[in-house]
Amino acid sequence: MGDSLSVADLVEVTDNKDSNPVVTVGSYDTSKEGDIQVEVTATDASGNSTTVTVSVKVVEKDTEAPVVTAKQG
């Protein structure tokens, strides 16, 4: 929770003419646990665009270290 999210790593963008379409990511909030929807839009040099909604599950980060104890005997 609260960490940044690299949505670009969750999608693959290709275009038949433009080797480097512009990818924009809508706003999102990772401060609360739960499922969120993030809109990702790709726009090519000709102005054609496609939008997809990506589902992301936000979970609380485990910050506690494991406990190790010596066995008796």
C-alpha cells in the first residue's frame, strides 16, 4: 500500500506504423487496500488511440521480520 505502481509494466503496446506510441496512465490511489482500476491509453503519431482498463490488487506491505528462536535441548 502506498507504493508507486509501474502500470506500463502491466501492458504491451504495439502499432503497425509508430514504433513508439505515447502511453498515458490515468490517476489511481494505492493508499488503501483493495482492487483498483487503472486506465491506460496508447496514442500513435497519427492520433489514433486505444484505452484499456487494468485491474490491480493493492495489498498491505509485510514489514515485519520473521522470528527465529533456538530449540531447547
